[in-house]
Amino acid sequence: MTKSLETKFETVIRKNTFFFFNTQFEEKYEGYLNSIREILLVLKAQIEIDGLKKEHFERLLADKENGLIALLALTGFSNEYLKRLITLARVVDDHELSKLILKQEWCKIENHEQITEWSDAKIQALIRDSNSFRKGIVNLFFEGATIPLLANTLPLFELKKLSISKLQFEVSAMIDTLVRYKEKGSYTGKTENNPETLLKSIFNDLAISFEKGDLQELIENTPNLKRSMDFIVPTKINPQIIIECSFVATTSSAQGDKAKTELSVRQLLKQYYPQAKFIGFVDGIGWYVRPNDLKRMVAAYDDVFTFHPDELNRFRQFVIKEVSHA
């Protein structure tokens, strides 16, 4: 017999666990966390006795299963961001960075058309088997902030984590790590940190109006296929430029779906708004290392820009020309 609404309601209220946890898992995970803490305490003691030396960190990576995790915890650098940084080092031909990380000794020449991001298992295997790779990772944390390419490419929020003071366990540096860890989510979610903000500022500087959202013809004729547009210049009623933005810092199979979607949107726009230019802002290392998806993606647009300063200037001139000719 089906229980009454009141009975089911009371079950949830009276038997609520409030914050579920699995005791066995908690104990196991606490042991894992404690091992990392002990690794760092031993490392700290070694540095206090012998001074700050790269050899301490090279042994940390070589001898400890969780050595890399401990290094990341010390600096506040996330595992995912380190993977992005390794990918950057692999795909960019920068002499100073390559020399610092001993790239030629652990990274074979790769076809940029087929490059993919390395898995955690691949990175761990290199740490275990390649002395040069270990040295390169340690060099990165010691001196990465001095490399012009990284200084100009990494957000300051992340670049500050590549700091000697963190490796020395300085109190102020540890506090900095705590603060950055606490504020990471807030920092990522800030509207001002969205690259689309740059486009808004361009439109405002040029005194050119724009709108966002759905286009009326698509709502009326293809309601199941229409999609919300990032920028419509100058209005939804009379669109001259339609812009979609896709800045991707990670890689996933969803990028292939995104490319297919944009191709279908292009077909709709050419049918219902043939005079409008369909523009894409496609940027980020996530696209850089998915060349096949990238080719499909850019095929959808009449022109493609990135958020590089040179490209933003080119976009500014493009907008001025298109709007003045309308």
C-alpha cells in the first residue's frame, strides 16, 4: 500500500542524516590526507636544515607516490591547471621555456594536428620514469614566473602560485595559498573575468548598440533549433553582425558537439538572415589541442577572432566597417 504524503514527509524529517558520510571512506581518505601532510612536514624540515634546494623536490617527486600532489598542495596549483601548463609547453615553441623544463629530453616532436592533452596516468608515468621530466617540473615551480611567455600568458592569479616563497614554506606565502584557494571559485565566476567583457567595452567605446538572446525569425520558424546569441549588433530586429563566443580552457568531447551545433546555426542564419555576418570568437588552449573539432568549429563562421590584443583591434575595425556600410 502506498504510504501517505504526510508519512513520507515525516520519514525524511525524522530520519534525516543532515550530512551523509561513509565512515570507512572518511577514515581511508583521512589517512590519505595525513600522508600528504606528513610529506610536507618532512620536506619543510629538510629545507630548514639544508636550505631551499631543487634536489629536495626532485626526490619528493621520485620517491613519494603522492609527491606531485604534495607539491601542488604546497603551491595551491591545481592538477588540472598543471595539465594545461604541460600542454602549453608541448605545443608552444618557446626557447626559454623549453630550456627551463628540459623539453627536448622528455617530449618527442608532436604533430600539432593530432596533439591531445596527457592523462594523469601519463604524467605520473613520466614522473616515475624520466629524471628530466621531474627536473623540468621542479624548474617550472622554481623559475616559471621568470619566463616571459608564462608571464604574458598565465593569469596573474595563477602565475603568483609559481613562487619561491611558497616552496620555502614562508608564512605569508602559505596564507596567500589559503586565500587563493578560498577565492578560486569566486575569481572564476566574476563577470569581469569573462572575455566577453572585452567585446562589451569595444561596443561601448564605439557607441554601437548590441543585444543578446534569441532572434525572432528563428523563434517563429525553428523554435526547436534556435539558440540564444551572445551578441547581436545592433538589434535583434535588424541584425548586421551575430557573434558567438567560445573560450575553452579545458578539453572534452563536448567541443565536437559544439562545432556541430554552430554549423547548424550557420545554416539557419543564412536562410533567415542572409545579410548578417556570423562571427565567432574562438580561443583558449582547449581549442588549440582539438584541431579537428576546431576546423569544424571555424567552418561555421564568416570570420573568426580570438581575444588576443591584435585580434581585438582587427575586430574593432571590422565592426566599424560593417556598421558604417549598413
